[in-house]
Amino acid sequence: MRAAFCGEEVDRVPVVPIICGFAGSIRSLGPREVLFNPTPLTNSLVDAQRLFGYDAVVAWFDPTTEAEACGCALDWSGGSAAVASPLPRQALAGLDAPALLEKGRIPVAREVAARLVRQVGRELALLGGVTGPLTLFRQLYGCGFGEALRDDEALAGRVMELAAELATHMVRLYGELGIDGVIIAEEAEEEDLRGILGEAGDHYRQLFGNIRYFELRSLLLCRHIGPTCLDELLEELLPDCVALSSGAGMREAVLGCRKMGILPAGAVSESAMLGGPREVEKEARCCREDCAGGPWLLATAWEVPAGAPLEGVRGMVEAGGS
């Protein structure tokens, strides 16, 4: 995994399923039971890697973490966390990014990452999840950045600055712990993502500059992105790796990544992970065909869903590493 990130030849495709709360299922624990306690989560993450044999451990991945620290209530009715509602406008104005690092589950994420560095950091690559500023902005404000600017330019600007500052603090946290890289996770719709090329561009350039300053590798994971926006976005940010879902335009996207020196990651969808080994194998095969001709890695398009069968993860590892 580390060699692939550096552009070196590897003898097989590295496989990186994004597993965090899902790891608790190995110990018959739900995401909510492990995501508040570093001991069962750390143990579950180690167990999952040893059971399936994939190539990197994601120390933390929950894109509601920062919003919860800011004061947003969470809804767990779907099995995993979702932000229940945005914050009132008066609460947004009083947020302070450094103080938030001791709120909610950010200390849990820090402790889990620190324990994994000590336990498996020498033998395995470690990645930490960071919620993208546009995603956190929508969670806090209740609408996209562009719309918010038209509503209240001054407040929207302050909230975006906070979201970017908090993301940078998370990057620094992981960098100081000594993990290998960060996943910048964006749930924002493509219309919002275009803000990276416009009003939010300075914040993202600074964020990715900080990632490089701490000598971390970056994996850009955008849940909703089309080929029309991708090339410009990658040219703007130059991440080390980007997750690409199989489908129309993926081959062209792979070739574009390689021209820019960006490692493509074929991404298996959440629906395939829920469908089991056959669906996973089918998508992994498509990724292999699209990514042929150069280095790549196989990842999931988002975290493995809480209800996914364990056999699907095993099937992904076998399909990717064969």
C-alpha cells in the first residue's frame, strides 16, 4: 500500500476497504457500540484486518464526527450516524475550531489512531478520515455554500472558514500521530463540489497544502461526483489518490489521473457490498478492466455498510488481490 502511494511497482493490487464502525460486527457489536469507545473499536479494527488480510487500516471514518463536535445532534435510526439537523445561526457564530478537538468523539478518533500506530503501524499503512469542508458546511448550515453566500455572505464565510480550519486541525492531529495518510470524505453533491473551483477554492488549496506539509498521503473520496467536474477538481487539488466508481467515463478518468501523477482507486459501491460476494466480484472485475495498464488500488466508494455480509469483504480482498 505504501509503495503504491509512492508510485512504485507492486506485485498485486492493494485492497483498502473503508471499515470503521462495520468492524464491530466481527465481535457482534453495532457501530454505535464501538464508535464511542476506543478499546472495542481498536480491537475490532485489528481483528478485521487479520481476518480479511487487506492492505491498510482506516483508523477512523465517520463524516458526522466533526458536526457532532460542533453541537449537531445525530440520528442513529438507520444503523449508522446521520446529522439530524443543522445548528441555529447564533450557535454557528460562536464556534471555535481548536476547542472542538476535545468535543464529541474527536478524542476517541485520536486515541484509536494512536493505539493503531503503536500496535500495527510498522506493518500496515494507516489512514484517518477527515470530513471535507463543503460537507461539514452543509451539515452545520443546512444548505450548500453557494446558496448560503446568497443568504448571508458574512456568516457563510465564517462557517466555511471554520469547516476548513477544523479539517486542517484533523489533518494535523493525524500527522502528529504518525499515520500514513488521510481520506478527505465529501458527501456533497456535484453542484456543491464545484465550490472547490470557485468560492471555496482557497480553503481547499490550503487544506491540501497542509496535508503535504505533514507528509501525509491524501485519498479524495467524493460520494457524488460526475466526470464533467472531476478533471478540474483534480487539477486544482492534486490529491495523491482518488476513488473512482466504475461506470461511464471511468477509463478516461483513470487515464487522466495517470497523466497528473494521481493514483486511481477503483471503488466498489455500497450496494455491491450489501449484495454480497458475487456483486462485489462483478464490480471489482470492472474496476480491474478500467484501471488496467498501470498502478491502482481497490477501495470502497464509502464505508462498508453496517448490514453488509462479511463474505462480501472477503470477496473484495480476493478479487482485488488476485
